[in-house]
Amino acid sequence: MIEARGLARTFRSRGGPVEAVRGVDLDVAPGELVGFLGPNGAGKTTTLRLLTTLLRPTTGRATVGGCDLLTDPVGVRRQIGYVAQGGGTAYECRVREEIEIQGRFYGLSKADTVRRGAALASRLDIAGLEHRLVRTLSGGQRRRLDIALGLIHAPALVFLDEPTTGLDPQSRANLWEHIRALRAEHGLTVFLTTHYLDEADALCDRVLVIDNGTIVATGTPDELKSRISGDSVSVEVAPGTVPDAAGIAGRLPGAHEVTTGENTIRFRVPRGDTALPELLRALHTHGIDLRSVQVHRPSLNDVFLTLTGRTLRDAEVPGAA
Amino acid sequence: MPREIWLVFRRHMAVSLRNPAWVIVGLTQPILYLVLFGPLMERIVSSTPGFPQGDAWQILTPGLLVQLSLFGSLFAGFSLLADLTTGVLERLRVTPARRLSLLLGRVLHDTVQLLVQAVILILLAVVIFGLRAPLAGIALCLTMVALIGITLSAASYALALTLRSEETFPAVLTSISTPVLLLTGILVPITTNLAPHWLYTLSRLNPFAHVMEAQRATFRGEYTVDALLTGSVVLVAITALTIWWATTTFHRENA
């Protein structure tokens, strides 16, 4: 659905050229839900603007929805839906008017636009708002209207730029549900950007981690997590048995970063779920009394930290978007 | 493409019709001049030599139409800046619609809005102040007003898209519009008899001064080549030029 090779974009600025995106290769298969994860200013939005024909790449090429980005931008535009970061609805327009111009710009007839708009509105829980002015909608409703507009022409591929930024937790969870459902029902390919780790984790089949204009890692959320630092296991045992227990834990295959507290042992293993039975058996054989055990899968934040040496929050470029 | 232009036009028209206050707001300035300055002008014109032919209202009303266009259409770019901030422009630019349609639909809306205001202003001048002008002349003048409207709103969009700043944009507009307005002689015509030589020469460099003269001629019912040719040619030329400017600006990437 998307195939990009060496996509790069340099901006001229007063302080000299800024390489916002430096050679991005990516492939997205039909039906995939791919997340582009990175801090603000990493080049997510610029890459999206390149792929949606809003910017011309300085170098590199790409095909999007089967159309060449450079030679057939209008073809690309027909294939895709795009929902920008801040949305894109006019406050003084009615919901109905926004739906209508959007559909008709894609060449739908008036009747088709109305039908399709009504279906999407009810699908996204904004039915009955057609006559309202956009400025009277809540943040969550406006966001869902943005998405409805992006899908009005039933594109096979939709780009969502930071779809849940600025929404309250409930609206976020609600929007995730909608995205999952739309994708399941229509086999939609979704390419979204996010700087929320939990969002990439909860929503995406595959995550591309971008930092400083290049893709630094790619894989399923689980793959990324297991590949990087492994699961963190913490075991609480009776006082006095800590050194023995730590020794046992350290001998588990792949165990590393073993640290001990007063009556706790922490360590990392590639797969916590499979290491656990072995650990329990060994502790039992040595007569060590186990009080509690916890396994934490690493968060994508750990992944980002390992890959770039920075946490996502540290990596944020102040004022960049 | 006409369909796209029509869609954009209708979208903006719907917003304008919901807030019909725009008609009043835009008309306030010219009506104030008509009421508070017009009567003064009547005395001055009749007692001062050097004015072009025609009575005070035939001289003043076309001038106020130019003022109306300058304050209406020239600031059209503000709506584009708003659409730029809210992401509306970007959203529409990702659709297959032609970028030229996005421009022309807006220009058409601004021009229709200007024409409505112009008709109201002329009616007021006729009914209240007894302006006498031939119907054909008024129609010709309104055509010119429409072309001025197209020119100014297209220029305004091009400028707004180039500057992309809600602070710089009005500053640049004001610094351009005031000298242009004064050098057009909208209140007191800049003629060889009334103006010092240097001022007259300077005004000749301003395309709108030529258009202004042609407009006044239409209100006097003078349809000679001498009276209309220069103004019409200049008007068509600047219209074509600004449309071209705005088109290239709209087609530029990242715009």
C-alpha cells in the first residue's frame, strides 16, 4: 500500500538547512495498522506530509496506493484519506456542509455523499449533528468528524496524524475502538503517527520508531519490547534468602541486570512468562519461601530509551510539532 | 472545475449569509463618507474650478466604490489565514480538487459580496442624494468594480499565503492600501488642474487612478474611447496579472 525508499526532506531556515526527514524507507501492506512513533520534532508529521503529497521530497521516491508520489500526486490524493494533526474543519460551517464539500471534491454525487456521510456519522457516533456549526461540537466530536471527512470517499488507506492528541482519556479509548472497528469492517489500511506509547502499543500491528528524521526500529509492539531489554521480573522472598534467590535468578537463561533490595530481587529476562515456571521450581527446590512475583513487559518508552539513549519525553524538541 | 469552483463559492456564501452583518460592516465607511462628506463636496465642486465634469455625486460615488472594494476585497486574505491556522486549507488540498478552484471559488464569493454592497451604495446615493447616472453607465461601472474586486481579493490571497502571518499581513496591507487609496483620488480627483505636477505624475503610476477616471466617465455617461480605453486596459491587465500571481502561489507546494 505504501512503499517508500530514501524519502528525505530538507527545509531551508535562517539557521541553515534543517533535515527534517533523512532517508526513510518504509513498506506498509494492505490492511495493516502501522504506527509511527517518535517524539515531537522527530519527523513524523513531515513524513506524513510527504506521503500525502502536501510536500515534495527533496530526494527519494514512493508509491502510495499504487500511484507514484512524484509523477501522479492527484492519483495518490484519490486513493488516500488524510486527517491532519489539528483536524481541519471550519468553525463557521455546518457539519453537513463540511461533509458535502469533502465528498463532492472526491467526485461523489450529492446523494452518495449524503448516504456515505450518514453511515460514517452513525458509525462514529456523530449522527444527528449534521445541522450544528462545527464550533459547537466537543473536542471528541470534532475529531470524529475529522475522521469521517477523511473516510468519506471510502479510501483504502487513511493517514491519521496524532489522532488522539488533546482528547480526554475516555474520548481517546473511544476513538481507538472506532479505529479498530473501521479497520476490521472495511479492511482499511491505517497509517498513524503518535507520540503516545500506549497508543502505539494498544492499536498498532507494527510500529516504526522514528527519531531525528530516521527510522531507528521497526516491529510489532511485542517484538520491539522483547528485542530490546526483555521483561522485568521482580520477586519478593523471605528476608535472609535474598542472596540465594539472586543467585538462582542470575542462572536463568538470558537473565541480566540482577539487582537486589532488602527482600526483593529484580532482573530482566527475554521472556518473563516462560522464565517464571523455571524460577518458581528452582526456588522451591532450594526451599526459598516466595512471597510475590511480578512480571512487567517493557513499555515502548523502555524501547525508545534503549534505541536512542533518551526517553521519549527527553527527546521532545521544545516548540516543534 | 466549474463544479469545484461552485462548491467553494457556495461554502463561503453559506457562511456569509448566516452572518449578514458583513454587508453593513463593509458599507459603514463609504456610507459615512457619502453622508458626512458628500454635502461638503457638493459646495466645493460647484465653487472650485478644475474639477472634472459631472456633479459632486457623480464624482464621489465611483470613488467610494473603489474605497469599498479596497476595504472589502483587499482584506479577504484574512479568511484564508484562518483556514490555514485551522487546517481547513490543508484538508482541502489533500483532496483531488484543483488548487485553482479553491482560489477562484473564494474570489467569486468576494466579488459577489462586493457587488451586492456596491449596488446598495449606488441605490443609497440615487435615492437619498439624487445621484443621476445612466443605467448603462452604472452597469459598466459595476463591471469594473467586479474586476477590481477580483484583482484585490486574488492579490490578498496571494499575499496572505506568502506572508502566512496574522501580524505581518494587515501591516503590509495597510502600508500599501493607504498610499494607493490617496493616489487614486477617491474623494478629490487628482487632475492637472487640482494637483501639483509631481503628485499628478505620481498618481499616473497608480493603475487604480486610471481605472478611477474610467469609472467616473461611466457615471457621466461618457463612453468614448478617450475616456474609457486606458482605464479598461489597465484594469484587465492588473486583473490578469494578479490572477496569475495568485494561481502560482496556490500551486506552489507547501502553500
